[in-house]
Amino acid sequence: MSANLKSDFKFFLEHQKELVKKYNGKYIAIKGGVVLGAYESELTAIQETAKKHKIGTFLVQYVEPGEESYTQTFHSRVAFA
């Protein structure tokens, strides 16, 4: 992940409570610590933001309270011997 995207993710984490109040249940595009837009779907967020900003230069993040929007847990039945 680029330094700019890390910075934008940090912005999201630091402002998550405020963003939830304003954008709960939406996908937001963030670039340079600025919310560029809020969208109903991830695909729409990417498509619309890519019209003005190069892919890979902005972060699309689902907005909801807690860690569920930015963490994933994977389960596997694989056993290592």
C-alpha cells in the first residue's frame, strides 16, 4: 500500500466516528484526507471517482461503526503436520 493510501486510511480511522454520523452505510472515496464522495456501492465509488482521479491514488472505504468495515477474518480447515 502506498504512503498516500496509508495516510488516507489513517484519516479514516482518526475520523471514523464523525464519518459514521455523516456517511453510515455508504462507501466513501478519500484522497489527501478529503472525502471526495459517498456512494451506495463500492463499484460505483470506484467508477465515479476514477473519472477525475487516477486508480490507485484514492481509497474507497465502507463506513460503519467498529472494526468490521476494515478487518477480515479468514477461517480454513487446513491442517499443517
